[in-house]
Amino acid sequence: METRRQATGRQLAAVGQVQEFAQQTAAAVTLMQQQPNALPSPREPPRQNEELHPPHGN
């Protein structure tokens, strides 16, 4: 049977993993917002002239 200190440490470790995952997710979302073509889209093939001719939607 684990002690209260061990249980608290295990819970804190789990919370830390969740926070780290959330930070990585937020960083990925920020990257996608700043650079829409940083990550390949599964729906469409990458375009060649994206840097020269940015879309007008922005």
C-alpha cells in the first residue's frame, strides 16, 4: 500500500504530464495559426508557390 506522500507524488507527476501535453498542443496550434503551411494538411497536397503568393483569406 502506497503512502500518502507516494500517492501525492504520483498525482503530481501525472498532472505534470498533462500540463506538458497541453503546452505542446498550444504551441502546435500557435504554430499552425502563425504559419498555416508549417504542417502538411491531409486534405490537399502541398503547393509550390505558397511563399510567393499567399492566400487572400488572411
